[in-house]
Amino acid sequence: MIIVMSGDASDQQVDAVVNKIKGFGLDVNISRGTERTVIGAIGDERKLDAEMFDSMPGVEQSMHIVKPYKIVAREWHKENTVIDIKGVKLGGNQIQIISGPCSVETQEQMDESAKFVSESGCHLMRGGAFKPRTSPYTFQGAGVEGLAMFRKAADRYNLPIVTELMDVRMLDTFLEYDVDVIQIGTRNMQNFDLLKEVGRVNKPVILKRGMAATISEWLMAAEYIAAGGNHNIIFCERGVRSYETYYRNMLDITAIPVLKKETHLPVIIDPSHAGGKAWMVPALSRAAIAAGADGLLIESHPRPCEAWCDADQALSPEELKKLMGEMAGIASVIGRTL
Ligand code: PEP
Ligand code: MN
């Protein structure tokens, strides 16, 4: 961190800043110019915060010179991280499509879903048993029974399962049902206590972007998980809130190359919650793959118009199959497989 003192800062004010830095166990380098004195903190500057110095007398401005995140940063880990989900590799050359319904409804719906998701060529399945709904009066998810239905249906087709954890009290139940990938939804991206808890388990985590989160906040949220020891984190961009009402959320395709530069962890895209309409999903999916996404999270349903949740954005089995073919074409153009 660098602290720039104002032109008229006194020696006492410089000393106060130096002592504060030393109090955190860091060393200092003082550079006295003709107009300004600049103090550099030497050591792990992540312990320091600009706010600590900005309010001190004589300080003009302070700034970090290294990234506030470390474990998730590509700076510290050059190679792409490939996450192994029961033998399915996410983050390597093969692009992974995770599909399934928004929510687990019935055993029959899950059996049908697992069948067509597998037959369309997907290697992972999604489905929410605990749903974060805007209204408390709408379907809240099938709960633990839903996890059982999901597990049973997916096991028949050897599909690892992805499902959302909202409440830390359900974590043990998720482990009991051997949930393969824990999804942290957009509304919980900065639920730091939840992030710390999933950081302590040995399960891959899909961390969705908060609907109004900056990329830096998102990386810091991932760092919370990583700091607990769990480095199996997958970033999922699902669109951010914008002024536009035509679609549900604004898909930030730009986040893909930015994250690929900033982190070694895999990046996937959820075109369903971005567009909010099934007819937009193919275009957004193709764009995401062309832009370098490592995977996609796509909602589908055996009969979309009967879905209990997010019916408008669910692809039918036929639509998913067609899209898989289109995505395979784009993947091959950029030297990847599906
Ligand atoms: C979901 O994937 O079912 C979901 C609720 O997504 P998000 O957290 O992105 O809204
Ligand atoms: Mn949904």
C-alpha cells in the first residue's frame, strides 16, 4: 500500500502513519520528494485498508498496489484450475453444460428431466430443492424430499448434481445426500457466514454473481470460500440488474475475459436467469461459449409451460438438444469440445 502525504504534512503526521503501519507488523519505506512524502508499506498489505489512513491528518490519499484477493488470483496461480466433479472435468478444454429444471417438483418430473438432460449430451444436472423466491407465498421448493428425488433421478444416469444452498443449517443434509456441487445463489453472494461454511467443506461450489456486485466484490466473495481451504470454486455470471426491462438481467459477457484474466478458476454462464425467456437462451449461450466460458447453467423442463418456477425461461428437451448441437459447433471453432 502506498500512502501519499499532503504537501504541508508535518513530521509528526508522517510518523503517525509510519507507526500505524508498523503496528500491523509491516515495514515502511519513506520517500521524501520536493513536494510530497510518499510512504510505502512493505509486507502483506492485505491487512491494511485505505480507510485506515485516509482519515489521518496529513494524508492526501492511500492506495493498494496488490490485489486484495490472493488464493483466487491468477497472479499467484498461473495455470487454469480444472475442477473434478465425480470424474467430470470443469475448467479444462471440454465445455460443460449443466441443465435441468429451475426447481425439483416431482419424482416423475426429475426422472424425465434426468433422461433428456443425459440424452442431450450434458454431463451434469441442475435443480433447486430450496428456492429463493421473491414472494413468500409462492412455491418455496420441495426441500429435503426434493434432494432425495433429485439424487435418485440423477444417479440412474450418472449425472452429478448441482443444487442451491440457502441456509447454512442445511449444509450437513447436503453432505448426507452427497450433493456434488453446492450452488450459492445471487442473493447470497455476500452472505459471508455462508461462504465461510462452504469454504470448510470438500465440495465444489458454484458462486453466482450478486445481482448488483462488481467483479472485485465477486472475487472477494470467492476469496472468503478459498480462505477456508476449499479452492474448488466456479464463478457463474447470471446477469446483473440494469435499467433495461426487456429482459430479466443484463448478461455481462465482458465479465468472462475479465475473470479469465484475474482468476485461474472456471467461469460459467447462466443464460436462463439473464434473458428470462427461453427464446433468448440460445443466442446468449452461443455468445458465452464464443467469449470463453467454461460451461453453462441452462434451465430446462420436460414440459416448460407446466414448470412450477421460471416456466418462461425453461428450454424444452428438443430445444436443449438443438442448442447442444449449435454450441458444439462454436466450441470446435475455438478449439474446444462439448
Ligand atoms: C437458480 O439458479 O435457480 C437461481 C435462483 O438463480 P439466481 O441465484 O442466479 O437467481
Ligand atoms: Mn430459476
